[in-house]
Amino acid sequence: MAQATISARIDAEDKERFDRFCNNVGLSSSAAIYMFIKHVINEHRIPFVVREPDAVYSAKNMSVLEKSLDELNSGKVVVKTMAELEAMEKG
């Protein structure tokens, strides 16, 4: 059977982590990718759920989070412990 090559660019840290995982389970990266491809072909599907990112990470929510962090870093936020909040509630 003729052989073909697949090339893909990924983040260097992701590649290192993937290689480390594969090594820990006794596989080469090539073998793991080969297994993925064979599974897709045999099952006629991606072997995991593919969906949109969680709404928590939406652009709007990230904007609010960034604004909140800016306020925190500029000292515009009052920090209280749980005990202080509970005391205020009782109080």
C-alpha cells in the first residue's frame, strides 16, 4: 500500500505535552495520530464531541472579566473575606 504524509502546525508546548502523553502510554505520536485517523474512518465520525466553545468564554463575558480585572488591579475593588460578608448579612 502506498504511503502518504500529513503535516500540521501546532503550538510547540502542545506538541511537547502530546509527545509526553504518548510516551507515557507507550505510543509514538505517529501511532496515536494513525489510531485517530483509523477510528474516524471506521466509525465515520470524530471520536469526541465537537461543539462551540462554552458561553463563559464569549467575547462579551471576556470583556466584562477584563474590565473587572482592570478595576481590581487599579484598586477600585473592595475585597472582603467570607466571614466579613456573612457578618454583614447578619448585621
